[in-house]
Amino acid sequence: MLQFNNVGKRYPGGHEALNGITMSLEQGEMAFLTGHSGAGKSTLLKLIALIERASSGQIIVNGKNLMRIGRRGIPYIRRKIGVIFQNNKLLYDRTVFDNVALPLVICGHHHREIQRRVRAALDKVGLLDKERQAPVSLSGGEQQRVGIARAVVNRPLLLLADEPTGNLDPDLSREIMNLFEQFNQVGVTVLIATHDIDLISGMGHRRLILDHGRLIDRSPGH
């Protein structure tokens, strides 16, 4: 599903965010990306989502070499990838329903299909009763769940999350991780960047550990 072959990312000015990253994720696998702040976790996720481009190496997602994807092809790749950000990037001038519907609207789905899929996604994250509310009226945990619903509404093959529990208390953090496991159990490949080792240590999934832009360990789950 996901393969990195000797991938590097160098920014203008010479900062090397990633160096020689080689790793893979199988279809239907769930794994955690860990490491110190500034280790390159967010950069690695951005390369997969084509928010940024790798400087060297090869990234293969679902059989497609991202290095060969032109600008016009980016939206088609992103339709297969759901991305959840730490600050959830919700649109505060739109309802919860409209936030979740956005990827489907962009793809041109029929109105009835949008209604069905959005309600199914909101139901999955436990927010069906909040569909007409504004995101600003929700708690931090609820806002993060709206972000998750938006990321999965397009039925992605691959789900990426960048510190999705970074602003949440331990109980809410466990709830969010349980949601990711539920999506993984129905076949979605999941990669989560997190610094919360206590939270993930008992979950039994593989850990990919970054240190100053290099992959130093591919620990099996404990």
C-alpha cells in the first residue's frame, strides 16, 4: 500500500528534514510514526499526501509512483488518502455537516449520495446529532472527530493522522485511537504520527521511529 525507497527531503537553505527513508506499510496495516519534535514526522506525512514533494527517492502509494504525478494528478491521488491534522483545519463559517461533505462536493458526488455518506461518517464518530451545529460550539474532542469524519467520508484506502490527540486529555485520546482502530479493522491502512508513547505502547501496532530525519527503528508492536 505504501512504500518509501531511500526518500529524502531537503528544504531551500539546506535543511535536511528527511534522509534515506526506506520503509513500507502493508494494505490493512496500522502503524505509528514516533520521534522527537522536529524529527520529520509531519514532513513524512506531507510527502505521502503530496502537500510537499520529496527531493529524492521513490514513494509508492497504492501502486502509483508519487514522483511521477504531475500537478493535475494530485487531486486523484488525494481522493484515496484521508488526512487528519492536529488543529483539524475545520471551516468555522460552515456547519459540521458541510465540513464533512466538502471532499464529496469537490469530487462532484450527487446530493443524495453526499447526504448518505456524510451521515454515515458522522454516525461512525458519534456526532450525528451535531450535524447542524457550528464547529466552534463543539469541544476539542468533538472537533477532532469532525476532522476524522471528513477524512474518511471519501472512503480512503489510506488514513494519515498528524498528532491527532496532541491537544486532548488522556480519556479523549484513547477514544480517538479506538476510532482509528475501528477504521483499520474494516481494512483501511492507517499511519499515525504521535509523540504520546504511553498512549500507544499497549496497542500492539508497529512503531516507526524517526530521529533527526532518519528512520532508526521499525519496532514491532508490544
